[in-house]
Amino acid sequence: MNLILLGPPGAGKGTQAKMLIKRYGIPQISTGDILRAAVKEQTPMGVKAKAFMDAGALVPDEVVVGIVEERLQQQDCRGGYILDGFPRTVAQADSLSRTLQKNESDIDHVLALTVRSEELLSRITGRRTCRSCGAGYHLLFDPPKSPETCTECGGELYQRDDDREETIRRRLDVYQEQTAPLISYYAERNLLKTVDGMGEMAVIQANLVQIIESSRG
Ligand code: AMP
């Protein structure tokens, strides 16, 4: 089962992907996570990507397309995968479609999470991540016991550089300009399912699962 999670920054794609991978035992492929790891390790790709990410801009298509092509060839993707944060442009979607055609594979569902734009900013500014174990929190919706310390492992919590307010505004504009056209792109290909991304995480998850299950027969 091959899924794409689509939606603006802060829609809850990462959270929902993590719940889906537990349920279905397939990997989450987050281009954002892969890029952040490359930045941290200061690989040539990471060094190049950092400037785009810090500015809230998209990393060039050829870079992310290369990342995903390589990742999809790995053994753990044989039984399916969840793409989180990719594709983000029509060119990336076209390229993914060509790659899948070559492999005689296809996307089963594009699950689009919708959230009112006023809500997105407050959602993103509250996000915190643990430096040690990578656990994710939200200061309002999923708070750690102490605001600066990971409840799981005691590690230090930090805010992603690109989760600061000025950068978020730019990322939301970039989403509208470059990624939102993928909604009609996938609707035209009869792959799009829209799910309300407002409300309880568990309810949103149940709605996603229902869509997936209803098509599995
Ligand atoms: P995310 O964690 O998905 O919000 O991604 C964080 C940042 O990584 C984005 O703001 C972009 O700069 C970059 N990025 C992640 N995925 C892509 C993609 N598919 N295309 C271009 N840039 C990306």
C-alpha cells in the first residue's frame, strides 16, 4: 500500500504518518526528516539544502526527487510506504509518477489533510522536538511534563529553526503557490481523498484508516 500524505505545514501529516506506520508496518518517508538529518551531518546535500530550508523555501526538485528515488529502492519499501512532505510541486509529482510507472507500481491514495489557515500558525509555533530521541511534542496539544525537557528520555527539547513565525509565514505562502495545485492534480487522477485535519488526532486517524480499509475490500 503506497500512500501520500498531503497538506500544509502544521496539518498533522507527520503525526498521522507515525500512527499509520505503527498500524500498517510500512515506513514513513519524510523528505523533511531526511533533509534535516543531512543538514545535521553536514553532508554536501545538507549544506546545499540548509539555506533553502532556513529561508522557508523549497529545496530544488532534483535534490528531493533524487532522495525519494533512492529511498524507494530500499528493501523496507517493498510492502508499501507513506510519503510525508513529498511531492510538494507538480514537477515532483510528475517525476514520482514516471518512477512508479517504470517500477510497475502506483500510488493507492493521496490523503489530504485540511486545516484552517488561521490555525496553522499556532500549531507550528508550539511544536518541539527532543534532541536526543526525536520525540515530538506540542506545547498546547501534546505538552511534555516540563516545557524544555523530553518526557520520554529527559533530553533537551528544541524548536526547529524553520518553525519560527517569520519562516512559517513564508512556508505557508510557498505551500499555497507550489503545493496546493497538487490537490487538483491528484483529484483529476481520482486518487485524492480529503480528510478534515481539525480536531482530535485519534478521530483524524480513524477517518484515514476508514478510507484505506474501505478500498482494501
Ligand atoms: P517539512 O518537515 O516537511 O515541513 O520540511 C521542512 C523543509 O524541508 C521544507 O520547508 C523545505 O525547505 C524542505 N523540504 C521538505 N520536503 C521537500 C520537498 N518535497 N520539496 C522541496 N523541499 C522540501
